[in-house]
Amino acid sequence: MTLKFRLLGIFLCFQIFSLFSQDQEKSLLKTFHSISSNDLLNDAAELTSAKYGGRLSGSPGYRNAAQWVADQLKLSGVKPGLSDSTYLQFFPNAYSEVNTPGSVTLMPDKNNKQKDYHFPEDFYPGSNSASGSVTGEIVYVGFGISAPELGYDDYRNLDVKGKILLMETGVPYGVNDSMQAKWERYSYHRYKFLHAHELGAKGLLYVSKIANPNTSFLKGFVYAHISEPVAEELFGGTGRKYAETHASITKSLVPNSFVLNKKIRITASTKYFPDSRSCNVVGIIEGSDPKLREEAIVLGAHLDAVGSPGTLFPGALDNASGSVDILAAAKALATSTVKPARTVIFVFFGGEECGLYGSKKYVDSSVWPKEKVVCMINLDMVGNGTGFYLANGKSYPSILKHFSDANDKYLHRDFNASEVRKSYSRPRTDGAIFEKAGYKVLHLYTSGTVKPVYYHDPMDNTDALTPEIMEDAAKLLYLGVMDLANDKEYIVK
């Protein structure tokens, strides 16, 4: 008889639990269906509008965009994430205002006619160029690296004083192994610019037509970013081809620098603001469980873009998309009648494009003890595609399952993941800063490109976004984070 009552009690408890689970699922799905691609696209249109000037970190436009995000968090019931009850976490961030596209002109001589290159087809102005005009002989200096400990020097036997350099980005060594780590310090744009300036160069043509504020302002040093076809054209008449020369350096790791016997003029109109500040936007939803609330899940995306170097670069895919995905998930988690047991922190980083300033600031001045953070999930360019890819997920299966299960049950998108793979090159995403600091980090990306990708390009506007994948990314975050936050079996290690 006693056994029968025990079995009956277990059955009734199971039935009650099942009913509760069904009610909870209904509540979750009600909020789930409130996440709208139309709202996400409207938020992306707001952040990419001209009034924010391309959200260049340090600029008034970026600060206004950050305040808009903070206001949205407040309206949704997401609390300020900083100890002083504010949303904005400040840090130093110098920047330059680019007034006009400037110009790049091949000067006439007995062999060449004058040629004016065109913005934006042929070149972009330097985001941190000095203002003014420089004219000089062109010297190709490969990757612009002097690394005696590696037996490599692009400047060997070259006098570049008063010259304008034609230079590659990156490093010639392309394998992701321990040797790559020895090249890391030479891969930074600021190293290359400063070294060229110290050797007396007065200008630079950087072979990579990508708007990039992660460079140095150096007094009197004028530069521009040029396309590879322009570089190939400048090699004309030298008896060499640009693409072949570049390939030979990377294959042999032997420099191949030389004087092109041509002159170029670069002009720029800029204003430098050395004492400016930027900020992260930090919001928090406190956990509902008295014990589990001491643990936190961090969601992060960079809010900044590259500004308006010659024209507006809206920065829609990179990275208004990741920012509005997290903002939508934050709104859903805050308004849901089902509450996360663990704390959830939302960070919209400034200064990513300038050199990962915002993520470094957050890690150095974290609002939550690292040992109590379940994981950090980073979103960058999550707005164009048909499926999802959770990098590092396979290395953390007890975290991964919450997101793969949510996708399998409710979204039905292609879903893949990878294991952690150590990168020996310089960090290029905010998540990498967290990884270096010892956090568990997962990177959410999209797969299956639907539209052309315009990277650091004036065409990176809302037309480049796929609203449907953005909606599902926000829904995946909402369900996955809620499930992980309420997983009482998970143990933070």
C-alpha cells in the first residue's frame, strides 16, 4: 500500500511538473514571438542613420548612439550595469574627423601622364591621416617590417627619408602556429606607421582599400588606403608585377623592396581630437535565484563602426547587426514572465575598430567576478545568412546544447559549431580579449551568405542585411540564454 501511494505521489508530481513546464513554455513562446524582424531592421536603420556619423568611437556621433542604446535598455527594464548606477563605461579614445575624401594623384614625368585616382573606387582617405599635402618618390617597402630576430627587414639598404611608401598590411608569414606569435607585434598598423615615420617617410599608400581607424595619427604624416589594382598600376613600367611580388615575399619570406621611380601626391583634410573619450554601454538583468544570481552570462557586440572618412560608412552588418540582435534579446529577457535564474550582462563595446579599446576596458574593470562568469558570447556581423555557427561551442558542450536544442526545436536553421582553436596572431575581435583573460568565449556567426558583404564600405547599409536571420539570432539568444541561465545542473568551473 505504501508503495502504491509513493508511486501515485511520484506520478502526481510528474504531472504537476509537466503542466508547469507547458505553462512556462507558453510564456516563453509568447515573448519569443514578440521578437520582430521589422523592429530589428528599424533599430539597425536608427544606428546607421547619418545623425550618428558612422559611429566612430570617440566622436560625438558615437556617444549619441551609445546614449540611444542606453535609453532603449532603460525603457525595456534592463538596469544600469555599472556600480555607480549608470550605463556608460568611459575610456580614452582619440579620433580624427575626416572633412573631405582628399586626393591621390600620380604626378607626370617623361614616362607618365598625370593621373587622378578616384574616391571611393580607387582609394579611401586615411582615417587618422595628418591634414595637408605631401609629394614624393614612391618606394615599395613590402610589409614595412624590420624584425632582426626573425632575419627579416623590408627596409634593408633603403633610404626612405622624404619618400612616400607603398606598403602591405599584415605580415608575410601566414601559418597559425607558434611562429606566427613571433610576428604578432609587427602586424599592428600602428607599429608600421610609427616605424615608417621614424625612418623619415612623409607619406604612405597602404594597400588595402578598407576604411580603418585602427591607425596612428602622426604629425605631418599623410596617408591613404589604395586598392590592389591601383598598386598594380603603380608597378607599371618597373618590370615587375605587384601581385607576383607580393606572392614571392609571402612564399619565400625574403623582402623585395625597391624604388618605383614615380612620384605621387596625397592630400588630406582632417582634424585630430587627442583628448576624446568613448564608452561601452553596460546593462544588467539580475538573476531571480538567490544563489544562482551570483553567476553571470555576458553577451557582447561592438557598437562602433568606422565613421565618415570622405562619406558616410553606415556600418550596418559590421556591427549594427550584432548590436541590435543583443538589444532585442535583452528586451525579451527583461520583459519575459519567465525570469533567468542567473544574472545576464549586456555589453555594447566602443573602440573595437580602433583597437579593441572597449573590451580591454571592460576586462580590466569588469563589473562581475571572472570566476563567476559562465561564459561570454560575442556577436560580430550577425545579420546576413541562412544558418548559425557557434565558434568554440564544441569545446563547451554543456553550454552548446542550450543553443543547439533551441534551434532544433524552434528555429530549424542549419546549425554548426567548432572547437576552441588557439590563435597566434593579433586579436581582432572583442571576444579574443576575453579569451586572453581566461573567460570561456563563444562567437555567434551566421553561415550561408544571402547578400554581398561590404566590409568597411559605404555600401554597408541596411540593404545589406537579412532581417529574417537577425530575428532568429535574437530568438536563439533569448531561448538559449534563458535555458542556460536556468540550468541548475551547470557548474561554473
